[in-house]
Amino acid sequence: MQITTSDSNDYIIINIIGRLDSGTAEEAEHWISSFSMQPGKPLIMDFAELEYISSAGLRVIFNFARSLKKSGNKFGVWKAQDHIREIFEISGFDSFIPMVNTIEEFLE
């Protein structure tokens, strides 16, 4: 798994590449705990290259989303592949974490 970020004037993008599972969840949690978020700045996770997510990975994403929402930051997921989107739908996480198709849709 690899995590990269990019920052525009309007939002932050976090890309997760590879697998987010029990073998990489601890690394992702550590990365997230050290991530310095700008208050009020929207953050979107780009899942275009996320190949697989397990329940351990879902927990990491859910906890991150919950902490961002508590701090007032808008959060969403972008470009999720169909099988990843299906996992979010089956788990019900899509009701808490918006799954969007475009940046414009996210920023509305």
C-alpha cells in the first residue's frame, strides 16, 4: 500500500494505492495519525488505484472520516472502483461517507 497527498487551493486529495487490509491497516492508521489537516478544508480520498479493502481497512477509513467530521472537515471518496463501491454499499458506509464521481459533485 502507498499513500500520497496533493493539495489544491480548495481541497486535499489523499490517494491510497494497493491494498488496505489487515496487513496494511496499522500502517494506514499511523499515517493518518501523523497527517496534519487544515481546519475546514475539504478532503477527498481517491480510490482509483485501491485494489482491495477489508474490514480492517474499512475501520481505518471510517475512523478517519469520523474524526474529520468531528473537526468540521468535509470528507468523501472519489473514483472508487465498482467492487470497492459495492463493499461500501454492503457495509452501509456509503451512508456516512459520500461516494462521488467528480470533484465538482464533492464540493457542492
